[in-house]
Amino acid sequence: MRAYYSPVKSARVNIVSRIFPPFARRSKGGNTQFGVRRLSGLSIHRPSPFDRYIYHMASPWSLSGALKGMFSRKTIDDETWDDLEDALITADFGSDLTDAVIEELRANVRKYNTTDPADLRRMLRETLEERLARLNPTLTLTARPAVVLVVGVNGVGKTTTIGKFAKFLTGYGRTVIVGAADTFRAAAVEQLATWAERGGASIQRPQQHGQDPASVAFQTVERARNEGIDIAIIDTAGRLQTKSGLMDELAKVRRVIEKQTEIAEVLLVLDATTGQNGLAQAEAFIEHAGVTGLVLTKLDGSAKGGFVLAVQEKTGIPIKLIGQGEGINDLTGFTPHVFVQNLIG
Ligand SMILES: Nc1nc2c(ncn2[C@@H]2O[C@H](COP(=O)(O)OP(=O)(O)OP(=O)(O)O)[C@@H](O)[C@H]2O)c(=O)[nH]1
Ligand SMILES: [Mg+2]
């Protein structure tokens, strides 16, 4: 029997260095400059066995329970493959991806002529990690101001994500302004104001009720430029991807911002609990809003970790942030290695 050789390097990438490339260049010791241990908030540390324990406790999307029986068997048999297929489908990998992953694993098991479920587990981890790592999760925030437009359907977590993201950025000494371009509801402006305060960001409010969202976005960017603010994050109203008038409005917001500066990131927020339905949303927003990154929220309440992989594969847009709760620190960058460790155990 040939020994199973692992082709995938475990890429343990420091999220801070990806979000703030200049910091990474200054850091001689790689990760260690930001080796602050945090058990919540953005994962800014190398994973350790202790982290895995913590994440496992808090990860309903972990597949490790479903896979336990399978991997504790003595050998790889038909039942193993059936169980694996069930586990992937249940976790919302979708049938295409489930088939592709199983086919790849079957080929590897044949190639290395192994019957050891422990090998299969390693292969599964590596296949998933390799697939997730095909796209680059780096947030490009080097422009000044760096403008981030946040879009998505109703209630997916846009405003909450903006608050958490602002907190993360201000925590690293960046100045942030948020723009309340969700002008339909007064409550939406107040909700953003509350999050801005928690996140240490300033806010550009609409000057009158129902002001054109594009003009609020314009004013936000204008203020960022005039006041030398590093990052401007624009909140938008939730909209159904099927409403073409509202999708056109997003295109207008983009155009108006671009009169002043390029947009650094358009982040599409998707609620992970909606599973495959999120794919339809993603396609429409990608077409109309020029999405550059995905944010998956509510992973704390979802048993469907497979959606993370499915959505990235189907859309070809990288996941850049993950929301795992309603608290201000419950946002993490996306690191395939850590994610797969948590998913598979
Ligand atoms: N459990 C959990 N809840 C979240 C997360 N992110 C947001 N929420 C909750 O989801 C609900 C909607 O969040 P919002 O931030 O208001 O969503 P939105 O996309 O701005 O909504 P609209 O502006 O109405 O389109 C709130 O109750 C949030 O607390 C998350 O990562 N986990
Ligand atoms: Mg909102």
C-alpha cells in the first residue's frame, strides 16, 4: 500500500495581514506581530488545538458529529460512501458539489489503494480546503478612502455586519465613516447609528427622509475625502433580487460613488441559513452590483456549513467575511484551513 501523501499545504494565513497588507510588510516575524489571542472576533491568530475546541463548541455547522461513525469504522466500505454522501447533502453542499467531492475522493482512495477511514478523512479535509482556497479572500482596502458598498436582500445582516466590521477596523487604528443609504425607514438610520457608535465610526445620515440613496452615498464618500477618513462603508436597503427597479437603484449608487473614486469592495451579504436559495440571490446581485466579495452571516445558527463551499464554487466570488453571532465581535475573516478544520474536525 502506498503511503498517502498530502498534496495540500496547510495555508494558515494571517487574516490581519490580508486585510491590511502594509502591516504584513512591516511585520518581520510574520504572524507574531499580531499574535494577540482572541477567542472571539476576527481570527487573527494561528489555529491551535485549543481554538478548535472552542470553535467546535460553537459550530452547529460542523460535520464532525455526522462523520464520526463513518470514520470510526475499521475500513472504507459502501456504507462509508453512503454516509458521506448523506452528510454532505444534509450540510447543504448541494448535489453537484457532493457528487464532485465524492468522485474525487473515490479516485484518490483507488490511487493510494487505502482502506483506512483516517486517510479518507484527511483527503476530505484537503479536497475541501483546496477547493475553498482557489479564490483569494483578501479584502482590498488600500485606497484612501477605501469605499465598501454593502448589498443584499432584506434581513440578511448587512447593517449588523457593518457595525462589526467598523469595530474591527477602528480597533486597528483605521478611521471609518458609515453612510446610511438605506433611507426608506427612519429606523434603519437609527439602527446604523447605534452600530456606528459601538464600532467607533462616524455616520453620514440622510438630510431628509427618503433622500435618494445615491446622494447619501455620494455625501459619505465626499466627507471621507474631505475629512481624511480611511474607510467609508455604505449601508443599503435590503432588496429582493427580483425587483429590477431596486436593482437599478444599486447600479445608480455605484455610478454616483464612482464619480469621486473607485469602489474598493462591493460585499454581498448572504444569510447562511437560507442555504441554496442564497445562490439565486447571489447571481442577481453579481449581475447588477458588481460584487467583489461575499459575507456569510448567521453561521452560528446554521447546520449548513456546506453552503459556504457551494456558494463560492457556484458564483466564483470569494467569501471574505463570516458572521457568527449578533455581538459586535462576532465577525471573522475567512481562512479555508480554519474553516475546514472546524467543519470536519
Ligand atoms: N445569529 C446571528 N444573527 C445575525 C447575524 N448577523 C445579523 N444577525 C441578525 O439578523 C437580523 C437582521 O440583521 P440586520 O443587520 O438588520 O440585517 P439587514 O440586512 O441590515 O436588514 P435590512 O436592512 O432590513 O435589509 C438582526 O436580528 C441581527 O441581529 C449573525 O451572524 N448571526
Ligand atoms: Mg439594514
